[in-house]
Amino acid sequence: MEAYRTAEADLLWILDSNARVHPTTLARAVSVLCPPSGPTRSRGRTRIGLVHHVPAAILPKPGGKQNAQRGLGCLLEACFLNGNHARQYLSLNALGVASCLMGKSNLFYRSDLEQATRRFLARNRGDNRPNNPRFDLDESDEQASLLGSSNNSSNRNQHSSFDALELFGQYLAEDNMIGQTLWDDGIRHAMTIDVVGNVVGPLSVKDYFSRRIRWIRARKYMSIGTTLVEPFTESILLGIVMTLAVDRLDLTNGMSKKVVMMIHEVMYFMLDYLVYRSLLQSPLVLSALQSASAPGPIYTRQPAKASASTGSSSSSTVVPSSASASSSSATYHHPYSEQEEEPSQQQQQEEQHHERDGGEELIQIKLNFFEFLIGWTLRECSALSIWLIAMSSNKVQWRKPGKVLTVLRNARVAESN
């Protein structure tokens, strides 16, 4: 939280510690959030107030710098993120009917988050319904009292002591709650052509199962309706329902149920595969693939000095203000700026070392057709069993060995005794 509290600028970029982005990602995100013509308006009084990016899995390279062993769990995770998850992520954001984002890379105004959180607290004051995800109002009365003392959103450079981001630390899926809070306040989300690379560490099948079970349980009470119908978005169960419906309506034209089911599965696979192929056209992936044959910049990360824990499951980065950036040893410039200072010899050596390290990871984002087919098939076959196990309990095994959390009905978590 230190970076959030000390950042002087109102515009914040939160980036996960294991994320990889293209050097021009921030410039494109800022151009959407802060266009030259002024704030983007849509559907009446709403406006674009948060820019995020679809996650894309990056697999470790066998025998690379970390000598990582790519287990079957890595393949399952990559096929899930780059196929099923990316398809639903992109489609829901294209429809714009509800908030759907991950906290891998989020750009927003701190003042927007603070005011939306105050209104959220005020709306839910005295509401004791157990199924309504809300903050602990008893602990947040002091912060909520700021509602009447700091409502001027025009002065974005003056911040109160109200740490809105810290209040979301009581949720496992705090990124989802932040997005929903902004959405409910009339602040819409937008995306760019960029993806945010999510480095997948060595995973076994058991690790993959545990991760999927953990996150289904984490969001179960945040969006109970979506979680309940989730199995019907998977190809196998949806295919069975569709096949029975088509047969009942006598629309098979003499084809057997097996043939109808097979056609459905092939179409579903090709849809996910085309989504995966579209991710390969993003600037991050294209530059990574080009690095295999030619040296050059691959991706950029924010300096380690700007990293801090934000209550998330991993540390995130908040972009410093121009004032603080100018006083640091690093030189910041706009990616499209015509004037660029010549980097020192030491900086060039560090960048070359950083690029070599990154290339070993990023080049592995590209799977061949058969790898994707195997991973996709195994993931689809395991989806229903994972969902059934996840819905059978509220206990979550966290990263620290022996640490068990309980997901409460108000979507918050508490340590289990």
C-alpha cells in the first residue's frame, strides 16, 4: 500500500509482479482513458474510467534460465487463459453489460476509486443482507464520513487520507470488487489491442486443479448467478444440452446424436483456437516472436522501486508521478516522443541482459496446433469436476502452506481456525 499512498499523481497503473507488457502499452491505455477530445462518454452520464488488458499465458522455456520444467498443468493453464477465458473475457467486455476484468494491468484515477468507494459505503450503510457483498461498515465509518468533505472530482491532484484500495484487501478477488464498484458508480471499462503476459510457473495437474478451485470459490458469492451457470458455458455440458434439444425438435436431418455432438465440439475448439491465434497478433507477442531472430526491445516493466503490496495476491506496481519520476535516477519519456535521451552504457547493458532474460520466457507463448488441442481437450474434460469440487466447500487453501481461508457469504474471507 505504500506506493498507493505516496504516489503524487492521480492517474495510477497497477501491474502485477509477474506481468509482461509491451513498451507502448501504457501510451495506448492513456490515449483511451484521457483522449485529446476529453473524457469518453457513453450511454448518458457514464464515461470510460478504467482501462485493462486481457491476460495471455506465457509458458516457461524448458532448459531456459530458470531450468523450468513445463508440466501438464502449465499446458492446461495456458490453454485455459488463451482460449476459454480469453474468449469469455473479450466477449463480455465487447457487450459491455457488466464489469469483467482481472487486476493484471489496470489504469484508473485514484479519485474515481475513492469517490466510488465512498458512495458504495453510503449506499450499503445499515444493509445487513448476508448475500450482499459489502465492506465492513463498522470499521469504515471514519472513511465513509469523508463523503461530504471531499466530493470535488475536478481537483484530481488533492487526495484525502481515504485509502480506498486498502479496503478491498478483505476480498480474495479484490480486482473484481474494484471493477464492480467503479461500474456501479457509472464508470465504464475499456480495452486496447494489447495483452498483458501472465508468466505461468511450473505447475502440476494438481496445482492447476487447486488454482481453478480456489478462484471459483473466491468469486462464488460475488457473482453467484454467473458461477451457477458456468458449467453450461463449457463445451461438453453445453453440447449435451444442445444435442438433446436439436434431437427433440427433430432438427438433426437424419444425423446421429454423436455426429451432432462431434460437430459442436469441433466448432467450439476452432472458436477457442481462433481466439488464441488472435492473441498472437498483439504487440507484445509479435515483438517477442521477432526477438527469436533479431535482437531488440521485448517488453518493459516498471522499476522495482515503484513496487509495493496492494492487498492483492501478488505485488503490484503503481506508476509514479512526473515529479517523483524526474527526481529518480531513471529517465521516463513518452514512447512516442521525438526527443529521447541517449541511455548510458550501464543502462544499455542492463537492458540487453533484461531482454535476453525476457526472450527466453516470452517466445514460449506460441503453442503448436497439437499442443493446444491436447491441452484444450483435457481442460474441457476436467472443467465440470473442478466446478463440482469448488462448489462443495467454502475453504480455500492459500499459497502459504497450512493457511486455510473461509469465503464468507458476503464475499469476504476469514482465516479458518
